[in-house]
Amino acid sequence: MSHHVIELINVNYRYDKEQVLTDINLAVPEGAFLAVVGPNGSGKSTMLKLILGLLKSKGGEVKLFGKPISKFREWEKIGYVSQKANAFNTGFPATVYEVVASGLTKKAGLFSRVERKYKSEIIDAIQAVGMQDFSNRNIGELSGGQQQRVFIARAIVSRPQVLILDEPTVGVDAKNVQTFYDMLERLNVELGITLVLVTHDTGTVSNKITHVACLNNTLHFHGSAEDFEQVKDQDLSAFYGHDIQTIHHNHSHGVH
Amino acid sequence: MLEAIITYEFLQNAFAAGILIGLIAPLLGAFIVVRRLSLIADALSHVTLSGIAASLFLSKTFVMFNGLNPLWLGMGFSVAGSLLIERLRAVYKHYQELAIPILLSGGIGVGVIFISLADGFNTDLFSYLFGSVSAVGRSDLYLITGIAVIVLLIVFLLYKELFLLSFDEEFGKASGLSTKALHLIFMVMTALVIAASMRIVGILLVSSLMTLPVAAAMRLAKGFKQTIGLSVLFGEIAVIVGLISAFYLDLAPGGTIVVSSIIILLAAIGYRNWFAVKKS
């Protein structure tokens, strides 16, 4: 029995003829805070979609909690926060409370009413992201950063063990990005939730993450943040440009 | 009015059917509007027309189809149309809205052929196009009641799944929801509600009862449940006011119901704007 919550073994994916991911091997240990970095079009979102079962790999194997993804059923263990911009209709007439409650749809099972049965879980999740004063507001009336906090609450309300985030700070104003990542760190450290984060904000997160994966159609580096320090002098930095530089620079703050 | 309802069976039928439709059309409409599928409802109603026209033609031409309730064939066409839309949307992945004009014109086209074959318009067809106070029979009412029960049951039991499908389909998929099956159930329900509604509001105006009350409710409501509640309230008011005025003024109820809905919509927009000005 492995203690890896997510494992990718020789995973390949292509859209029509374009090969996007080649022989990806990745193992995420329980409790990790993994940052996935890489240039645009490097297959970061595709990799997340493979892990979430939104796409099916074309070769190789994806395992979740030690089980092949085709046999995996406990989806409530995995929370997902997508890039806000393309995932939701801001005019949708739903309150923060209703949106967070919808994160329990699968956990509650068919034919059950979540909003009363899981009231305390919903309130807890809204509180965990500091949105308790807004729970009765329509989601469209909130700022981008507030909306993204609501989506985190929706993802954690089912008490997942893993939280997967795809560039969650796109559309969040700069001054709120730091608070946002502080909140993620709390989820990781205090609640022990394993985090997988696709991001460009490597400067902001570098002192919070425990593992790094550099993706550019192939996985060029994957390991603990300390290991990453060791290989920094190799020519990877030239390959990735500023991503690597930023992480390197911020290592002076110390990595846990 | 009450006396008239007690006296005439046709009025009882019309009002009972109207109240059921005033409930289920805006209920489903709330999901249709937020999923941006309003025009699909319109396309499906036109496909229903071809089913009705086919049925009228068949019962006129062949003795064996005599007495066949056109609602059945209309319902069949509508459900088939909803499945066809899904096929077309899959074929034209990047131009999904193309499915709408294809079915809309196809529905009218086939309908017109059957109408010509059956030697043109008659009062029966007119009542299907624009609704009727007097034409709702007992068998219509039974069918409409059946559809209403099915739709209410499904929406009640699958509410949270339908909400998630409407709000964020990708998140639904990622949390293990079978969105494809759910969407199919949803489309078939839409087709059924359209078939049920046309006896009262008419084929050409069916989609109005699914969209106008929801448009008004969205101006005022907090949250999705409240949006549904207000939509149903506005839908019922529009249907009842529409039917009463249609009866007394001898008008087609499709017209009076739509005009009532539009008055409610304008009032909702006006109220919201006035309220917003006062607040600032």
C-alpha cells in the first residue's frame, strides 16, 4: 500500500495529433504542497484534468489513493478549484451558501437534501475562507478574490484529503493574492490537506511549497523543494526562464 | 368568474391545466435560462408543431388515426427533437448554436408540409399555435397532469444535481457526477413541458412561459431557490390573469398570458431600478 495520494506512471496524452504530455511520472505524497510550474501550453491543465478524470490518458496509468483511476469512486476525497474565469457565469443567481452547498452533491448521494443535513459543514467551510459575512449574497455581487474564496470553500466542504487548484489566482487582484496563499497554507498545515497547485505566482508560494514539478510536455524536474535547490545550477533555468529564477531567488526565505 | 368555472367543464380543464403549466414551465425555465438554453426551448416548440401537424394530417386522412390526441405525436416529436439537438451539438462542437436554427426551420418546414397536405389551416391548428381556453379536453388534462407529476418528482429528487449541472458542469464532472445522463434527463423533461404547455399558451409562445417569469425573478431574487419560487409565482399570475382576460375578451390565451408576463417583467425591472436609485 503506497502512501502516495496521486501517482502518474508513464502517462501520455495528445489532442488530435499534438502530443501534450509524454511519459509523465509523478508521485505526490500525503500532506505535500506541490507546485506545478511551466510555460503556457506545457500541459499543466491537461495533467490536472487527467488526475481529475475529466480526460482519459492515452497510455500509462493514473492512480488515486493507490487505486487505478478507472476503479476509483471516492471522488469526495478530491476537491477541485478551476481557473475561475472560464468556469462560471457571473450572472448566476445563487447565494454563497448555495454554491458552497453544491460541493456536497456527490458526498450526500442521490435524493438527499444537503442544505439542511450538512448545515454545520457548510457554515464551517464558509468560515474557513473568511466569507461568513457574505453567505447570503449572490455570488455575482462579489469581487474576483472573494468569488475564488467561495470556490475554495465549495471544494473543501466535503472534507477532501486532496485539493487541486488550477491557477486559482487568475482574476484576483494582486493585493489579495498573498492572503489567498496564506489561506492555502493554513489548509495544508493545519488541516493536513494535500495540495496540488498549478501556478505562475512562484515568487509568492515558494516559501510554502514542499514539492515542485516543472512541466514542459515532459516532466523535467519533480522532487522536494530542497532537491530543487540542488539542481538549480543545471541548465533548467535557461529552459524555464523566470519561473525558475523566481523560485531560486525566494529560497532565501527558507523552504519547509 | 368562479361561477363560470363551476358551470363549464372546459373552463375547469383550462384552469387546472393552466395552473399546472404555470408551475412546471417556470420551474424548469429557471434551469433553462441559467444554462443559456432559452432558444433551444424555442426550437423544440417548433419541432412540436410538426408533430401536431403530422397528427392532424394523419387523423384527417386515415380513419385508424381518427381521434388520436395530437399531443402524443407532438410530445414524441419534441422528445426526438431534444435528442437530435444533442447529436447536432456534438457534431458542431464549436458552433453549438447552429442546432437551434436547424431544428427551428426544420420543425416549421415539416409542419408546413403536413399543414398543406391536410388542406391548410383550421381552427384546431389555430388553437395549437396560440393556445385556447375552450379546447383543453379531459384527455389533455390527464396527459398534462402526468407530465407535471413526472417533472415535479424529478426536479425535487435531483435538485442538487441539476443545480450543479447548471452552475458549473466541469466541477460536477470532476466530483463524479454523470453530467451526460443528467443533461439528457433535463432535455427530455424540457421536451415534455413544452408539449404540455402548448395547449394553453400555444406552440409559438411556449418558450415565453419558461423564460419571461424567470427573467423577472432574476431581477429581484437572492439565490437560486428564491429565483425558482418567484418564477413560479410570476408564472402562475401570468397564466391566471391571462386565462381570465382571454375568456372575457374572447382572445387567444397565448397572447394574453405573454402580455401579462411582459407587464410583470417590466414591473420587476422598474421596481429594481427605482429601488437601486433610492438606495444610492
